[in-house]
Amino acid sequence: MDYIVGVDGGGSKTEVAFYRSDSLHETDNVLFGPGSNPRASGYDTSAERIAALIDEGMKKFHIPPDSVIAVGAGIAGAGRFQEQEELTARLQSLFFKLNMSENLKIDVFSDSKAALQGALHPDMPSGMLIISGTGSNAVAVEEGTFFKSGGWGHLFGDEGSGFDIGRQALRRITKERDGRAAPSSLPGIILRELGLMHAEQLIGHFYQAEDQKKEIAALARPLIEHEHLPEVRDILEQAVQELVLHIESLHHKMRREDGELPVFTAGAIFNNSSFMQETFRDYIETRGLGVIRQIYSSPSSGAAKLTERRGC
């Protein structure tokens, strides 16, 4: 039995799934591990985490190394050719040590490209996907041609992401502390979450954090739990507006003018915030930017499908 491994590597976690080569839609052979975004963890650590999960999976699911014919990896922070080449080279070396076939095919894509491929139903040649998790980006495909918006990383982009939501809340708190904004419930929500007493303690907490992006993005969760509050909704609505701009950008690049294109949403922020889901849907459908559809299969399945189509 031949297998294709699909990898979905994000900033917070990595999913590795083993698919039979004749069935790339569903599998029970799935493992999870720490994030593998090379921009956050470095290329060596990213490759090591992916390889370690694949090694663990082959042992746990009793899959001989030489029966794995391909690995398709959709990785956050690896959307550009040079990044993909860097990660592929490291994976090749590690897979050789795992006694995997010397003819093993390895493909690295952006996480959004793999997620879109997984989201599309078999009869859909075109569609768009917007991701809001730790970071954010959007991708579209039309008759095999891919388009993207975002993916600039948290220093230059990631608008509408968990990181962006957490950062906006922290900025509001500092403004309130200075008297540059009216008091709100935000300081209480965030300080309780972090176990801090005063806003001034935020400086030491975050500047000394091992993974600043991840810790700031984690603040989106307690905010979403209070999404009924007007001050929280203000931040979430700003995030939605930024995500809608990605969809508009893709429409311009694709030169699409109809409102029937399937649009998929993914990522922890969309998954956990009903307010953002509903607000985003309203913006998209009232502006004629597409129709929100349910995702067909997982990003790891999409990664497996992409590498299978490139020829195993």
C-alpha cells in the first residue's frame, strides 16, 4: 500500500496525516505537534518538527518508510520559492535518515494554497480562501492559476489575524492608561488573562516572551469570549474589514465581477467567533464578492492532493 503524507504547518501547531494514494479525502491516521512556521521557529526547527511527526506516525500507524511515496507540506511562512527550497532541502536530509525512499517526492507550498485545495469541492474549479489564525492571508484559484493577498508576516501585515486583534487590544489598553482613550473593560479582560495587576507589567511580560507573536495572538481568545461587549466588537469589526480587503484584492487580480465565486473561511479566529463569521458573511454577500461555502476537506488533504497532481 502506497501513502502520501499531507502536512499542515501553522504558527501554533502542525498536522501530519497519512493518506492512501487511492483515497486523498479522509484518513484516521493523523498526528499533531508544535508549530512549524520557519519564520517563527527557523528552518532547522521547522523541518525537525515535521520529520519527527512523520517518524512518529509511521511507527504508530505501522507504515513502512518505503511505502511513503510523497510528502506534500502546506507551511505558513513558506509561501515564496526561496523559502520552499530552504525547507525542502532540510526535509530531504532528515527523511534520508528515516530510511524513506530515495525516490520520495517532496513538495512544499504555502499553507493557504494547501488549505484552499482541501476546501474546494471536487466539482469546483475556482474559489477563494481567507485564513485568520495566528496570522492572516488569502488565496484564490481559477482554472489552475493561483492568486494571493497578504502573507507579509506580522511585522508588515497579518491584518485581521489573532495577532492583529491582540495587538489592537494592547494598544487600546496603553492609550487608556495614558488617558488618550476612554476607559473600557479591555484592561480587566487582558490583565486577568495574563495574571497581571497593572498595565505597566505588560511591557516586561511581552518583551521578555519567548514567542511574542504567539502570545499576543493568544489574547484573541479571551477577547472573543467577550465579543458581546461594544469595545471588543469594535476591534473585531476592524479585523473583519481588513479581511474583506483581501477578498477585494483577489477579485481585482482575477478580474472577477460576478458574486457567485465560492468563498471559504478558515483559522481559529473564524472558527471561534460567531460575530466575525456573521459580519464577514454580511460584508462579502452584500458587496457581491462571493458566496460563503462549507469547506470540503482538510488542509493536509489539500497538501496531499497538490503533490499528487504534480506527479508522484
